[in-house]
Amino acid sequence: MKLFVLAAAGAAFLCAQSPRQLPINPLPPETVVAHNGEGKPITAGEVRSLLESGDPGVVNLAKQNPESLLDSIFVMRYLSEQGEKAHILDQSPWKEQFQILRDRFVFSAMINQMRETYSVPEQDINDFYAHNQSRYEQARIKVIAIGFCPTVSTAAGTSIEETKRLAEQAVAAAHCTAKRTEDQAHDFAVGLVGKIRGGADFVKLVAQYSEDADSKATDGDFGLVTRENSFKPEIKDAVFSLGKDDVSDPIRSGTYFYIIKIKEKAVQPLSNVREPIIQELKQKHFTDFMSDLTNRMKPVIERPDFFVTPTAPKPGGPPQLIKPE
């Protein structure tokens, strides 16, 4: 089994992997770390190259049983050398299968190279940034949060997901400390919006009425909102529909109604979003290339009968064919 694990590492070698902590010490690559019964050595660099394939089976084997890993490497090397001497790759079906594997490796290598080596022109980065300013907006906001206790439905759930949602709702209601129902909280928040738009001091209303302890402690400050960060969609939608100093209608999110005031609004500097832009343009370049290549290579089937599955012939009759669906 360990040989199969080791062989699988070769197939994964060209796949992109996240950096990982390898279970080895950083010895110089030429350092001999083991030898087999015939005295043939293996170096730190050779073992590291195999582990850097990213195959989790090989990495785990190195952690749990390095002797077993080294044993499998030596056995695989020996059999590979014997196969070379026997010219096994000149024989069918190994010759054809090796060609298929080789094509897959070269294909993977070309895909990786195209993605990683394409250099996005500076002008393209600047143009993309200039034409997509709305994607990079950011806003600092203050909020007044008015909480409510959710209403518990008495209906039975019609699915596992619905039943789970109703159960979570019941638990939330049982532990709720808010003093208003949802309708009461909404109406109260609407009243506060009217006062604020009529000239009332937002920060003073935060101190009087907001029920979110964290933001209340900072005069309502609720952080920096961007289109990419973790704020809920309903909050983002409200924020980016408002201008500086605008105040939102009450926004329902979770078990609160939020009144949002835009403190600052601007576009993130290019330096903050440069890398995501580069990656997006690289992906677009690759997608466009592959789309064009796919169109160029679109096949024209000359013998559709080749792709028909033969069935056992009826007694005394010709073979029957099953057309693909």
C-alpha cells in the first residue's frame, strides 16, 4: 500500500498546493540522510522534493514512519531502474499509458506556467481600478442598534433545514433579553430615524437607546465596511446606497434593527486592492485564452457510429447498437 501512496505523489506534483510545514529539518540538500542495504544513498534534497509534492499521504508517512517512506522510495527506484533496462516504456500498453500520463503532466505544467508567469500590464491595472471604483468603496459608520425577541413559529418544519432553523429560533427566543417584539422595535427605530433627520444628535441617541454594548461604548462606531469584508449583505447594501452623513432607514439584521449613519466614505487606494486586481486580470487572461483555444479545437465528428455502444447480437442477427444519450 505504501508504494501506491508514494506513486500517487507523482501525479500531484504539478498541482498548486498551499505552503505547509514539512516534517523534516532544513538540512543542506546534498546531506545524505539514509542509504539502503546495497549502500545507495538518498539525500535531504531528494526527500524534500518528494514531500513538496504536497501529497498528504506521503507527508503523513514521513511523520509517522520515515523508515517505511525511505523503504518505499528505494524499492520504487530499484523497480524503475529495472524497467528502464528492460525498455518497458517501449512496450504496449505501457508506452501508450505513459504517453497519456506525460501529456497530463505537460498540460498541468503549462496551465501553471501560463497562470503564474503572465505579467499584467500596469496600464491594465490602472484602467481596471479606474473603471471599477464602486467595487472598492469603503465607509466608516456609526450605528444605533435596537434589539427584539424573535417570534417563535408554532408550525412544524417541512424539511431538516427548516426544522433546524425553527429550533435555533426557539432557543434564541428563550434566551432573549430584549424588551421589545420585532414590530415594536421596528416602530421605535423608525421614530429615532425621524428624530435624527430632524436634527437630533446621533451620538446622544446612541448613548440613550443603542442596545449593542460594543458599539455603544465607542459612541456608535461600527468599523470599516468594504464590499469584501464580513459584514452581512443587508448592512453592506444599505451602507453603499448612502452618501456621507446620510442616515438609513432601520435595517433588520439578526435580532436587531440598525440605524446607520455614514461617518466617512471613500474609495480604497490602489495599493490596497492591487493584488486582487492582478489576480483577477490574470484569471481573465487565462479564461479568455482557454475559451479561444477551445473554440479553435472544437471537434467535428466524422464517424458518429464509433461512439455507439455495441450490444450482444440477437441469435442469427447482426449486432445491435445503443446510441449515446
